[in-house]
Amino acid sequence: MGICVGDALSVPVEFTSRAERLKSPVTSMLGYGRWDQPPGTWSDDSSLTLCLAECLCEGFSLHAIAKSFWRWYKEGYWGAHGEVFDIGGTTRQAIVNWH
């Protein structure tokens, strides 16, 4: 839960400078910043962490983890609003290569 809360606090201000954060610190859930998402929206970081945690509850299976990541990428599984709005190029390529 802490991962999602911390992630959601940072989503609207992702890629802003330290100087901007010192001038305007994050003290509550914000929205509609960098990714134009409502307050409380977590990113791919939390979504993939939740996919991993769910899979590990069933034991360790790289296939199950990769399949869960693919499901997130294609269906928004474990996405804050059932969609993918942010994914790094390397992450996307790794998931696509697996599939």
C-alpha cells in the first residue's frame, strides 16, 4: 500500500526539478500534472509491483510474472484506472520481447 501512496504522490510532479519541489512541495494528493491523471493515480511502478506481489503469493514462476506484466500492458490489469498511461521504453520492449 505504501508503494502506491508514495507513487501516487509523485505521479503529478514526475520529471519536475528539485527547485520546483522546494518552491512548491507535495503535501497532499495532487492531480492533472505531468500525466493529466486524477489525484491518487499510481503509475506503472506500482502496477508492476502489484503484479509481481500477486504472482509471488502463488510461488515463484517467471512465466506467471511475465504473463501478468503482459496483462497489465495490454489490459491495464492492476492499473490505477484500468489503463496504462506511463511505461518506460525498456520496460515496454522487455514485455513485448517476452510475448
